[in-house]
Amino acid sequence: MKRREFVGGVVAAAGLSGCSKPEAGCNTDTSASTETFQWSCVTSWPPRFPGLGMAVENLASRLERASAGRLKIKVYGGGELYPAFEVFDVVSRGVVEMGHDASYYHKGKVDAAQFFTAIPFGLNYMELNAWIHYGGGLELWRELYAQFNLVPFLCGNTGVQMGGWFNKEINSIADLKGLKMRIPGLGGEVLRRAGGTPITLPGAEIFTSLQTGAIDATEWVGPYNDVAFGLHKAATYYYYPGWQEPGPGLECIINREAWDSLPVDLQELVEITCQSITTDMAAEYTNGNANSLRQIQADPNIEIRPFPDDVLRHLKTIAREVVEELASKDPQVAKISKPYYEYLEKMEANTRISEQAYLDTRKL
Ligand code: CA
């Protein structure tokens, strides 16, 4: 659908019809421009952080090479130019042209943005891609962000995460009571309603908090990033699956005026490159997770366990209640949650007899 719209934009540029796609910026010059653009990109990640931070470095270097130097982007880690959680604001205000972060960081300001990263028990990596690029998700996302002068792109995905590292066993719903766990966002709210105490900690403080017993558990990402953080040295149980983040997508956000200033070929290049980063990051994480899991499996001090089914069922019920409550208070959440859950239901039926059915054969 997006491709068709872009073709429409090019036709318009050839003078056959009027501009119909606001995202295309209605730029009417199709000749290969020699104009160069020098942008800054702020991020929520530590500078050159493995996986998340390197993905945006790759985005910048690919764009510069593919555009023969016409689009140069300097990437800044969180805190280098602006604090890690101000990416949305500074790009929205046009202080910088581009940002890379996760849309669920905008919780509290734009609660509806959370659908585009991850919803507990929601769409996985492949399903989120399908919803964004073919299922109407991108149109909802762009409409939501238009009021903030931002054009969003899906740009990265870690794949399904792990449930996390625990120093307490979770054998029943009762074991969640009083559990002090680092778990942000909607997942944290779900845990709170299940009787636990969600704690928000910056990445750098997680290891020490777990090791000293200040927290009983933490989720982070998955084997690849967790081992890099040393979390396997601070906990006994590694629980799965990551119900709280079943396939979180990351976002590249571009200030509207900056986007409109690009000629159509560079706009197309940005779209293609963001999609390539999503595929690339998922591949990197899948490969890294498998390697790091092997290391964790070989460690006699760690037990890898599934959450009990009744615990997951309970958390799933609460997760839906949390989103429905948000929707009842926020029309923007309501507008996106309805099609999101309809899409999820349709996808669950499809995934059950395709990917899930195939993966089940591996147990045979
Ligand atoms: Ca996580």
C-alpha cells in the first residue's frame, strides 16, 4: 500500500495529478538533486550500544553510502545532546531532525503510542510488521504522530524477549505477590495489579540491584543483551517467554519539516533503509540470542524455566483489562486498540495453523 502511494507521489511529481500523500511531502522535483542534507539523530540508547544503538548507527551509515553522501546523519547517544527520554520532544520541536527510540517510552504523554512498540500478549515480530506495513497500523501511527509534527517509521525489532531473571521461583500466581521486579511500561502495570511491585531502573543500575537483592527479578531483553549486561551472574532462574514484550518494534521519527525538505528519492531511501534495519536487527538478535543461550544452558548455576500456564493466563487477563481501562479514558488509545485487537485475533488464528503449528512439530 505504501509503495503504491509512493508511485502516486512520483506520478504527481511528473505533473499528471495533484499530490495525494502528505508523507511524500508533495515534493515536485524528480530530478536527481545534488543538494546535501546534514541531520542530527538523537537516541535513547547509550552511544554505540550493542544491538539497539548500533542499529541506528547502521541506519545513518547506510543512508550516507546509499545516497552517495547526500544525506549525512550524525547519531548521538542518550545524554550526549539531550537526555535519553527527550527524543520525542526535541524531534517534535524541530530542534533536531531525527530520533531513534521506542514508542512506549511516550507512555503518559501519548499512551496510544505503546501499540507501535509492544503490548503484553500482543503481536509478535512478524505480526507487528504485517500490521504496520499492510494491516493499517502505519496509517494510525502517522495520524497519531501528525499532531506532534512527526513522521514515524518502524526501524528495528528485538524479536520476542525473555520473561526475565528471577531469584525467586514462580510456581503459582501467589508467588507474584510482593515480587519486586524491574519491568517498565504496561508489563509493569500488569505485574502491579497481580500483586507485585514494578520498579523502573535505568539499564546501568539493573545488575547491581539484582545482585544486592534490592530487586527480586528483572526483565531486560533476551540472552544476547542480558549476557552482555552480566545478568546471568546475578540470578538463578531465567523464565520464559517474554509475555510483556512479544516482539517490540523500535521507531525512527523524523520532524515533519525536515521530512518534507527531502527530495522524493531520499524519502524513498529512508523508508527502505528503515525496513532493512528492522530485518537486520531481528536477524542480529536471533543469531545473538542463540549463541548466548548456549552459554547460559552450559552454566550449572542457572535454571531456564517456563512460567506456569496459570500464571500466564492470569497475567494475560489483567493485560487486556489494563489496555481496556486506558481506552476508556483516552480516545486515542480507544481508536487504535479496537483495530489492534481485531488484528491480533485474526493473526492468532493464522499463526496457530502456520508458524505455531510448525514450531510444535519440533517437539515431536
Ligand atoms: Ca524488555
